[in-house]
Amino acid sequence: MKRTIFFISDHTGITAEAIGRSLLSQFKGLEYETIHMPFIDSVDKARRASERINQATMESHTHPLVFSTLVDPKLRACLHGVGAVIFDFFDDYTHQLENELGTTSTPVRGRAHGMGNHHVYNARIHAVNFALANDDGAVVRNYASADLILLGVSRSGKTPTCLFLGLQHGILAANYPLTDDDLENGRIPKTLQTHTDKLFGLTIDIQQLQRIRQERRPGGRYASLSQCRLEVEEAETMFHRYKIPFLDTTSMSVEEISARVLQQTGLESRMG
């Protein structure tokens, strides 16, 4: 039976959704619809949220699942007694942490995803702008400042990975698409030859690449299976020849790609 899932937070709701979806992903075949309720930052809003949860219970005849990251105990109390199963991350773990650390918490709404440390926040914004400015090899003069340069054929996941690395980890990531000319001569492009220590390759399943390209630019040589096969094989040959570490992105989310890139390169997130 399809379940209703609520993600409730007094700020953006990113944490509640991330943890909730991670838990739900472990249950194969589970069907559910999600309701996002961010910025529940007053008792009045919390009471309206509890009413909506109870309404969902009556309409579905099942218990909704509620993933909550409400910080204020008064707001959390408004959810007590609703006809749902509540996973309250602050209520479940705060007391245990207080006991272990020997101190009491100081609840502040939005601290986890607020601006907080302005130096760290500015670093994230700078890294995102860097990724945008150095996308697809359009600008190469900033490679000396890059922490990482992703290399791969078109549509192998370079751009979203660079943006995620910038936004979530403050990594200065540029990317360079391997062109037909690069692949034909089998050599690292001249503009990259002085930055080989920063190179990391992305590859992808040939048929998956064709499907992605077909959706973006149907028909023609670019999306043909033979062209996709040629590009992927030549790119991987180059990676092996120059000992460039690389990753197959076929079945990975951008989050997993980014985590594995950091792990394999030894780069550290700047968000700590």
C-alpha cells in the first residue's frame, strides 16, 4: 500500500529529507508520496502541520511516516499524538549527545544549513562560481587554481559533479570535454599537460551514454552507438596510458560520484 511521507523542518528540510530518503531506500518496492513542510518555525505552523498529518491518516487509512528535524521542543510537542509514526532526529539523539558530552545543547533553528561560518559559506559560493566559469573547457587560464580537473567525453557527468563538489565541499573543480581531435591523437590536450596531477577521468556505459545523448540531441553522429563506443573506448585508453585515475559513473548518483572522487584523490572537503 502506498504510504504518505512527511519531511518536516523549521528550516530548509534538507537534513530531514536526506536521512529519510536514505532510510526508505532500504525497502525495495516501497511506494510512497512525499509532502515537504519546511520553515515550520512557530507553534501555529506546527499545529497546522499536525492537522495535515491527521488528515492524511484519515484519507489513506494508514499511518503516514514523519521525518522531523524540528529543533524547538515546543514545536516538536505539537506533533505528539498525531496519527503517524514520527522519526524525530533531535528528540532521539540530543539527550544522548548531552549525556556523552557533559553539556546541554543550545537549540538554534537553521544552524545546520544557515550561513553559519561566513568564511566557509563564501568558499562554497566561490567554488560554485569557479565550476561555472571553468565548465567544458571554455576557459583554461584558471586551471592553475583548480583543486581538480575532471576529464571525459561529453555527457559523462562532469558538469554536475563539479557543481556538487563546489556547493557541498568547497572544491575548486574544472572540467574538460575530450573532443574528437583529442581522442584521435590519443594524447592529453596541450592545455592540460602541466596539470596532470589534477586530472581525474569519468567514463560511462556506452548504451547509457547513447540514451543520454539521444534525449539531448536525437539523431546524427553525436548520439549514434558507434560514435559513443569510439569515444568511450578511446577515452579509457587515454586514461590507462597516462595513468589517470577514473571512475565509471553509469549507475552512480552525483553524490556518490563526488564522494568517490574525493576518496580516490585524497582531497578533503572544506566544509568542516
